[in-house]
Amino acid sequence: MDDSKRIQNIKVLMYHRVLAEKPKKVSQWHYVTLAEFRKQMQMIERLGFTPITFADYQLFLEGKLTLPQRPIIITFDDGYLDTLENAIPVLLELNMRAVIFVMGNRNLNYAGWDQLDEPEECPLMSDDQIRSVQEMGFEIGAHSLNHVSLTDLTEGEIAYEVYRSKEILENIIEKPILTFSYPYGCVDERVTKVVSNSGFLFGCGVFTGSAMFSETMMDFRRLAVNQYTSFLKFLITLILPYQYIEWAYYNVKNRLKTPAQLDHQEDLRTQSTNGNSKDSNFDMHKIFNSH
Ligand SMILES: [Zn+2]
């Protein structure tokens, strides 16, 4: 396969927690069990994929590295302690590398940002642990300071979350941080602009970017792997061009959603303007054009 085709088809997987055992009650977290994770990584190896990092990809762009025959990128969000304790030993055993996105706010010892029960069950990695993960050859990326949805913030607030997280984490690992992962996958043009202006080379979203790898360098689309991913689905994700299937699915879903949203807006407007249909039609036209 020639280089450009190979690159277009690179898949980026997104993991969160890797738990030693299945939680006793329904989990609020996105996780896979250690046994599932091991099986998934073994399958990646068996199918001939070689995990690379975004830093490797940058070296490739600079002409300093040749990409393996079947590259794939494995990412972990949030910087959980279980990434270090459960996922990394498996990855090291199989000689695999990954990209790990950690929080810039170093006072966050637990993943308590969603105000879920028992955040203390979700410890995050310490500075020293992040440093040691980096030294083992894993890429450390930034995941904002406080895990807030950046699209809800003002430009100044976005800049603070993005730039400060880069600065703080670079001080810890004493290396440039190249890649940013958007909390909750929330990203728009304002956000990508700030991330790019802050010196990041790559941005990772979830559902928004192009299905084609590297077409949107500031919004790489990722394929989520969690407790809802059966082994069959994982296999399909690897074997088929699943990123294109998901892309098409979300596109259709959004298109179907649009008329309902418009109806809703129309209802609200009708209430506030006592049914002035001329104004409503004008706004409808504007909304259609903006989609
Ligand atoms: Zn996150």
C-alpha cells in the first residue's frame, strides 16, 4: 500500500479506564476490563497493526521516521492511575506504545469533574507517575486544565485552559507537548484556533473530525472503546473502515436532528412573537444556511 493510502486509513482508538475487574454496580465510567483490554491488544498485534504516537507521526511528516505497514494510534483520556497500573504493563509486554492525555490542573487527584458518586475511586496519575510513563516511551498529551467543555467558554477562558495546561505539563515532562484532547470531544473552530495558536500540532476530538486520518489535524476523529464495545464490534472496528461508517452514521443522525431542532426554535419564536410568520420564515432561512 502506498504511503498516502496507508495514512488516510490510520485509526485512532480512544480508551478511558482499564479496570482490573468489572465494577459490581453499573459504572458511571467508561471502562474496559483488564482481560478485555489484553484480548483487544493481542488482536491488534495478531492483525499486524503497529501502534504509533502522534509524536511519531510528526517525525514521519518531517521525513525522520518511516511508518510501519499498518499503523494505529491508541489513546487514553484523563490520565487515570489505572492507565499506568493496568494498561501500560500489557502495552509494554506487547511492545506497544500509546498516547495518554492528562489534566493540566495538578491539584486534581481524582476524576471528580462530573460530580459523580465516589470520585475517590478514580485516582489520577501524579506528576512523578506522568514523568515515568513518558520515560517508558509513551506520549503525554494535554486534556485542558479542569476538564470543562471548551465550547462553552469565552475565548480568553479557552486560551487559559489550553495554554496553561501545555505549560504546566511541559514543565513536568521537560519536553514539548504536541497533542491536545478536547474534554467531552467538544470542539469548534474557536477552540481549534486557540489550540493551534498555543503551539499544539494535533488535536483529538471524538465525533467531529474527518473520517480520513490527518485531513483535520486539529480534530482527529477517534473510535471509542469501552464497556459497550463487544469483542465482535472491536474486531469490526479494526478490520472494516469503521471510522467512515461512524462518520456517515453521525452525519445522517445530525441531518435528521436538524428539522426537529428547527421546529423547536420555530415554536419558541412563535411564542415570543405571537406567531409573526414573516419573521419566522426569515430566521428559518438563516438557520438553514448556517447548517
Ligand atoms: Zn476526558
